[in-house]
Amino acid sequence: MRTKEEYYQLVLENRRLAGQEEVTRCTCPNTLCDWHGKCKECVALHRYHGDHVPYCLQPLLRDKVEALASTVEACLSAKPATPLEYRHYVRERDEEENKNK
């Protein structure tokens, strides 16, 4: 177990890291998503809906779950991605709504 001082040093390091753009940059490739770059809101919505894990966290969890699944001789299948044309459709509908206002 960490000491209080070790924990404090970890907090200081995490504060330093949280100030670096290469650490906090949104890594999600779905740049058309309304929540791209708004990670706090994205995670909150995924948590609320309980549908699936945000795209940026899936590789991290997949590796861990695959390792666990292999111990019980199970396999995993990937959830199909939302088609890109759906994201374009949202943009088109938003533009239509803005024209009608």
C-alpha cells in the first residue's frame, strides 16, 4: 500500500499530466460526433445510457477482457460501429433545422 506521501506525489504528477495537451487530447476517431473533444460529457452520456463504453476506452478494456475471457476459453465479438453516414445525416438535419429558424 502507498504511503500518504507517495499518494501525494502521485496526485501532483497527475495534476502535471492533466495540464498537458498530449495527455488530455480527445483520441476518439469519430470527429463528426457532437461530443468529440468533450470527453466529460461523452463519458457521462455513455454512463447514463449504459449502452457501451466510449470508443476511446474500448481498446484498453478489450485487451483486459480478452485476457480474462481466454482463461475461461471464451471469445469476444466487436460491436458494429455506427455507420459514418449516420453522423453525416445528423449534421444535415442540424443544418436544415438551423435554416428553418
